[in-house]
Amino acid sequence: MECRRCGSPLEKPGDYCLVCHTANCDAVVGEFARDRATLTMLSEETVVGETTVTTVPETGDETEVVELRNFAGLVADEIRRKRPETVYAAGDREVIRETRAQLHYEFYRVDGQDPVASVIDRRGERALEVVETPPREKLGGRHTTLIGGRPGRRAIGTVAEHPHVKKIVPGPIDAGGTGSQSGLRAKVTRADDNGNVRLLLRDGSSVQENRVVTTAMDRETGERVRDDLNEALAAAELQ
């Protein structure tokens, strides 16, 4: 493949051109399994290339941790070569989590049946507004107390960091639920007709429902934001 701007040869499809400093793809779609990751590079809605990274999974605590980290590192290196604007991911959460930890890109979860087609469909629709407000300034409303201590604040912070979240309004705390010893758990509920969602925090017998205002314009786009938020909470081990 050659650079779309200067025609210089690229080592791999979709690579960033170091001659004229031009990106040759704007998105990477990753299909992650425990033994392989297939990366598809997109320029707008056109596939410009595909790369597969493989590994042989190890067994045993230490060797498995090292092997997984190295595998994710190879995948992360391939993504860095492209310098995409966005990364979409489907498949094995453990591999996705480790890969994301080695990159500064935001990962968006997509349908695992046909991730590339799902992303192309999504990119063909009107893009959601990106909120530039710092996460700490997105929290508002009458209720300021959050349950769960530090994990509860981390859950709120994880949701607030999402670029399509405009505001989080904490709700009252209901202490009449069923007790649990599993610690704080967070979950984002189904979107309403306006694309807004609710963040449920459960800690022991306490439950708190927090309203999350998003830039989604309807239920369908709100569901995509919900999937992203739940994936981020799962990656933070809060589900």
C-alpha cells in the first residue's frame, strides 16, 4: 500500500506515513480472541487493510500474565503504527482490557457478530456531539452524596470521562435493598427515548440511581453509549 497523499510505500496497510506525516486510516476495528487479534483499518467507511496478531496462550499464573501482556503489547504496537482517531473492539474482554491499558486511545465496544460491518454502519450515521467539559465538572444536582466510597467515586468518574456524557445527576440513596458482600457494583440501564441512561450503584443493602445525560438523540444511539459505559465499568472491574 502507498500513502494516499505522497505515494510513499507503507510497510503495512493503513500505516501512518512518516514521510509526509499523513494518517492513512482514521479507525481500527479489533476482533479479539485469546489466541489472536484481527485488526481492520478503515478510512471513513472504506476498508484499507487487515492485520492479524497471534499468540500461543500459556498456562500458569506468572507465565500466563507475561504472555498475555506481551500479546497485548504486540497488538498495541500495530494500532500505534496507524495513529487512528478511534479504536473499536469486540471479543475477549481480558485481551481488550490489557491492550487498552497499553494505549491512550478510547476503545468503543461493538457487536461481536460482524464488528467491521457494525462500525461502518455506525460511521455512516450522524456523529454524536463530543463533550469537552472536564469530567469533574459533569457532576451536578441536589444530591451530592455517593455510595460506595472510593469505588463509587471511581464508577462516577469512569462514566464522566466518556466523551458523549454531558452531565451526571446523583439520586437519593435507598438503603432498603438486599445485602451483598460483593462490594460496590455499577451498571448502566437501558436508554430512554431521548438517549439518556441511568447509572445504578449497589453497595451492600444500599442502592443509588444516578441520571446520566448524554449527547445521544434517541434510544438507538443511547444504547450504543450504554454499551460503551458498561464496557468501561467492566474494564475497571466495577461490574
